[in-house]
Amino acid sequence: MAPAGNERFNDEAADWDKNPSVQEATRLAFDTLKPIIQTLSECKQSSSGSGLDVLEVGCGTGLLTLRVAPLVHEIVAVDPAHGMIEMLKAKAKISTCDNETDGPRNHNNIVAVCGLLEDPEDPLLPPQDPTNPTGRRRKFDLILSHLVMHHVPDLKPFLGTLLGCLSPGGRVALTDFEDFGPEAIKFHPPTKLEGVERHGIQAVGIEELMKEVGFQDVKVSIGWTLNKSVEYWRDNKPGDTLGFPFLVCEGVRP
């Protein structure tokens, strides 16, 4: 993500969770990802007796992180914007019960990390062996990202980094809005296009790129549609909304 994008997200971190569209997009993402997470968790629990180790890239203020945490053993949440990470850390200190989750929340299994992840062996990731902090970095059963890929300048090295962060047999489940044509630019207001590298993800293109990087069992499908206000665009009027399909991009490390 470009530095300009980080500055924007730092500035918006305090009010990020107040945006109804952000909340709805996260809720829909979790509702779609939850069965995937539960199935993988049950499989690992039955085979090894332990829960999932999850990496979330581009976690923001942790809206998705906090929903996923009760379903897994541990989630390492990474974001390059320190303002976003500080918001997540503040929320992760609180164990509560709210209307957005399935019940009481234990946030002790969240590891919040500020940084731009570009290398599977980056020291910002936890070590594989806690007694050897400078050794190889931990590998994960599942990697999540939500509304991140449209900010990434070059998706090929990004996907290669994610592949390298997985354990053999580990999976990615990446979600972002689809590039369905010229209207997709309206996902963001005209004033917030700085740091946006592309206006959505093309289904065929991302599927081919994931296979090229080395993922197997690649599946790209539409998970849900988010109805979002587009009234801030000149050719629209107050109250106008547009449906934005979201892609779920899945793949497995051999």
C-alpha cells in the first residue's frame, strides 16, 4: 500500500468504525467466511487437537479480526497504518458480548502487528520457535484479507508472499469488490481515490494470477453484493445506490 494511502487510513482510523458501509461490508464478509473457517477449524481439531492459526493481512481496525478470533486458536492481524492498529489494540483489550457476534469474546488470542508484509520471513511476524526469536517465522493454516487487494500496487508479489506464509495445505480466503466495468470506480467517493490502485478485482485475472503464483484448487466466486451509496458522484442524485459484487478468492498451498 502506498504511503499516501497509509496517511489517509491513519487520519480516518478514529472514525472508521462509524461508517455504516464499512460495518455492513465486514458483516457480509464474515457471514460468508465463517463456514470456511469453521470447516477448516473442525478438520484441524480432529486431526491435531488444536485450532487454526490465522493471519489477516490489512486488518484495519479489526472489525473482521474480532469476529474471527473466537473461532480460531490465534489470529495475527497485520496492517501498515499505525492508527488502525492502535484502534485494534484498544478494542482487543476488552472482552465483551455484543450484537455482532455469537457471544462472549476472548481477545487474548489476537496479535496485532503494524507493518507492510512483503516477505514470508519478515521479522514482524511471530517466530516459529518462541525460544528463537530471530529464527524462521511462523506459518499459518489460513490467511484472510478483506478489501485489501484493490490497494496493492502489484498483486503478483503480494500473492507470492501470502503463499510463502502458509503451512503446506494451508489456505487463503481473500475478499474484495469485483471490477464489473466503468461503474466500479464509484465504490469510493471521488475525494478518496488516492491510494486506490484498481477499481475492484477481475475474477478471471485473479484466478489466473493465483495459479501462476503457485496456488492449487483455486476458486473465485461471488460471495455477496453490497449496496452502497454513490450519490457523491456527479451523475448520481441523493439517495442513489449501486450494487457491488464481492469476490471470494480461495486457494491452497501444495
